Amino acid sequence: MKFYMMTDLEGVAGVYQWETREDDSLENHERRCRQRIWLAEEVSAAVDGLYAGGATEVIVNDGHGAGYTIDLDYLDPRAVIIHGQQRPFWLPFLDETCAATGLVGAHAKAGTEGANLYHTMSLGIRDWQFNGISLGEMGLQAAIAGHYDVPFALCTGDAHACKEAEELIPGVATAPVKYGTSRLSALSCSREEACNRIRAAAEQAMNVIDDIEPFKLESPVHFRDERVEPTFDEEDPGQFTVIDAHTREMEADDIIDLMYKIYNYPRDWRPLNFQPAWLRQDS
């Protein structure tokens, strides 16, 4: 059984402030190095729990920022990892061959009062709505998975994000490892406790896969993009309909078509049709 794990940094226990890659101070370098290890530990705990629950393959998407946030020296060797920038799709290799998907290091969506480091994709976005449903990054991942009939089964991170997941996807396994007290503060578990919670939730996720309905958006998908600052020009709308300087809308055939339209991914990209030995799980 193949599990597709998306990861982020803002929901990791111990992380409470924005990562600033432009800061070249020694203090920032040391903090970022430690956070990369913390993320790798939480991902590894999830991988361990997923295998204990019956997974035979785990694909990990290093989804934060530069796409190289997980310290590979601390990553469970059973995982394979997607990393780097200029990707052909936001969630490459998430398709109908996956048994389930989930998110480690989750933060709440934009506008979630009290949540730590809440946002949706970027700080400039006030809200993203799909067919009138407000979704953050977690919801978007669930909708893309649902397009392929794949359930979203696991969410770990800020308690606000876990609550968001539970309200959107009944039955999802969650592991709150910190409790946001403001956008820039949180109450975190110890590293050991966080990993223990994540490992247990990941094993539980494998046991509830068949009980979770994939999250699906009806077609066509109507997308509404609201920004904090005035951003859009009615005279140059591109593929969108500009409602006002803060708001634009678009309609697409389905969620996959919408992602291509928003981000201009290459529609002709396909993964090579082979599976290296280090990707196979024969045992």
C-alpha cells in the first residue's frame, strides 16, 4: 500500500516564527538547521507508524519553501523523497496508485484566528474558495487526492490545523503537536512526545483508510482568489475574471485543470515509466 505524504514546516513542534532564508546571520542558520532536523524526525515518526499500519511504500513530498527542508541524514531510510523547485506539479506522483495521502507539519489556513503561522500558499492570500468552500493547503491537497479517489487520512501539526482537517474530512487521523496561541506563538510538545503522537496517528491512519470518503469537488470547479493587498488589474486579467483589485475568479474543468491554469504547469509532463530497485517494496 502506497502512502503519499506532503510535508510543511510551520506545523512542526518547536517552530513558532516564519523561516527567513534571506537572513544570513549565524543565529538564523543554526535555527534553520535545527528545524530541518525536527521536521525530519516528525516525518520519520510518521513513516514508522505508516509501515507499522501496513504501508509498503511511502513517498514524502518536501513541500516547504525551497523544497529542501527535510534533513536527509535524519530521514527514515524506507521513505523516498520529492524535493527541489520548478516542479512539474505541486503534488507530483499523487495519483490513483496511492492508497491514501496526508500532511505532516500542517498549519491552519489563512484567516484562522489564534493559529500559529496561519496562511494559504503565501502571506498575500486572504482566502481561496473552491465552489464556495474555503480551503487551505490541506484542503487543496485533499481535493487533488479526491480527484483520484484517494482519501486524506492523516494530519499532524498545529491543533488549529488538525481541527480544520477533522471538520473537512470526517474520520481523519490527527496528531496535534502544538497549540497556536497567536500567529507568532505556540505551546509545543517536547520532541519525543510530538514524535510519539505522530507515530500513533500515522498507524491509525492506515487502519481508517477504508472508512474515509475521498474529498471531491464537483465539476466544473469555480475558483475565487482573494488577496490582502490590491493586486489585480481589470485591464490585464489573464485567464481570470477580475472582480476588483483584491479579487479574481476562474472556472476550470476539474481541480487538476485548475492547478494547471493557476500555475502554468507543463501539461505534457509524465514520469518515466520505470521503478528503480530503491523504490520497490518487494517484502
